[in-house]
Amino acid sequence: MTIYIGNLSYRATEDDLKEVFAEYGAVKRVALPTDRETGRMRGFAFVELEEETHEDAAIAELDGAEWMGRQLKVNKAKPKEDGRPVVKRASA
């Protein structure tokens, strides 16, 4: 599974995310997409942990949490048809 983190501070780095998610388990991968034209972060990231149960705990505790002055949106991501993850939005 992949975790989607939205409403992310533009100051956040891969190391910042690794540090936060390491509290829940071993971090397998962190991806911080950037805009192709400007090179700036796009305000979201994807994280994978070694254990899916740890990912579930991270989602439950971090969704809605304030971090770096922003209220995070944390959800399970699902793969797009081309293999890249996409957000699976929870209904309101």
C-alpha cells in the first residue's frame, strides 16, 4: 500500500517525512513530486512503510494532524492505470 499525504508544507523534505513516518515503522519509500516546469514541490507526497498495519496506524493518527503549520490530509493511495499512485478520497 502507498500512503498519500496532501496539504503538505512546501518546506517539507524527504528526510522530514522519513522522520515522521519512522515513528510508525520502517520507511520503504518517500516520493515528493515536483512541478516539471518550476521544479517546486507540488504540496503532496507518497510514503510506503514495510508493514501495512503500520501504514494503517499512521493514516489513523496523522490524518487531520497539524504539521509545519498545515493540516495534513492522509489517505490510502491506489495505483493509477499507468502505475502511479492516486488518492483514494474518503467520502464526507
